[in-house]
Amino acid sequence: MQAEVVSRVTLQEIRMYQSHELHRVKLLMPALCRIRQGRKVVNWEGHIDIANNNQIILFPSGYEFGIANYPDAGFYLAEMLYLPVELIQRFRQFYPFTTLREESTPGFCTRQNDELLYCWDQLKTAVQLKVSDQLLEHMAMGVLLTINQNNISHLFLSQPQDSLVHRCQNLLLANPGAYWTAKDVARHLFISVSTLRRRLAAEGASFQKLLDDVRLNNALAAIQSTLKPVSVVARDNGYMCPSRFTARFQQRFGITPRTLRRASKL
């Protein structure tokens, strides 16, 4: 099995016409979320953030969130900017942390500012024009520069690049529909299966849990941001049986794929 491990700056648009809730959402890459219309409610370990179109949400990877999206005047629109961990590591090398400004309340939301909106719109245009990855990375760093340095951004920018969990996720995400085994992953990472399992356990993970995280959350993103049929999304993410995919998706997120897809239609 060949897997090309490639992480790129990605911008996805989420359009919804009905309110809906999602449980246990885990982002596979750090992401910024810009609400264009409507509200997003983010629940993390009992803390609730409510974001509107004046805020940006900073989602670090590896955390599980409860998310609810609510349309305004019958329409919800958000943009998700996914950033490779390697890009964030390079950004921190170029722009080290300074003294942090303490936040009065914890959370993952920060207010938008004119510089951020300008850089965001320029990056969105660049994505639409399909410019080179190098230029996209340069422009994405511009967006990061506009985020106020505080406890929220510190958490977002503190992404462990060299963890085995990250390396495994990156590998699985390159081809989530493949028939992956622990032996395949170990071979790609040049370690033994026993070492793979032991080191993942030390990081609080397991091979099967990582595979489920990658497949289900990648499928969630596809259902929210593309027009692919649900059956195709299932197959693209390693589920040959549509009913099994529906059951696993509902067990994880608390909603069926088709119910979520209906929320995106008028």
C-alpha cells in the first residue's frame, strides 16, 4: 500500500439551512473558523462558547468538541481554514511567543479585527485561484500574525509536531479509504507493530481509535462541505457497508449522515 503524506492549507465552506448538533467532533488539523452568518456554539469540558460573525474560533487539533450550528434568517455560513501542524511549527520558529495577555475567561473564541479579515479574504482568493502551496503557506502565516497573542492563541499554536499520534493521523488521512492495519502503519513509520502500539498507548491512543477518528471526522467534513453522495463519502473513508457507516457516524456524532446532509439543503 502506498500512502503519500501531504498536508496542505485548506479552506472549506459550510452552508446549512437547519440547526443541528454534533457530538465528539475532533479536528484532524488545527483550524480557524470564521462565522459569516448565524451562530456556532462550542462545548468543551463543560465550558460553552457562543460565536457569531464578529469572532474567530481557534480549534486546536486533538480535542473533542460538542458543536451546534444555528442559522440566522434561515441560513448558516461558516468558513473553516485548516492549517498543517508543520506550518504552525514553522510559524513559531519565525515568530516566537512573547509575553501573553491573560484572558478573563477561558475559551476558544477571539474577536475579529480588520487586519485578520483582510488577510483571510486574500487567502480565500488565493485558494480559489489555486496558487502554489508555498504561496498559500506564506499567506496563511499572515492570517496567524493577525491573531492576538493570548492564552487562546498560545494553546492553538502549541501543536506537537513530533508526536506519534500526529504522524499516524497524517499517514491515515492521506488515504482514509484504504484497508489499514497496524502492521501497515508500523511499516510506513519504520517501527515494529509492538513499538507502535506501546508508544501510542503512552500517548493515550490506540491504532483503532486513531483510524476511527480519521475516517469519521474526515467523513463529517465531506458531508458538511461537499455535494458527494453519502454512499461515496462512506466508501472514500473505508466503509463499504452504508448501514455500518450510518451506525458508526450516528454513534459518534449523535446524528445520521443523511439528517446532517438534509440540514444543508433548502
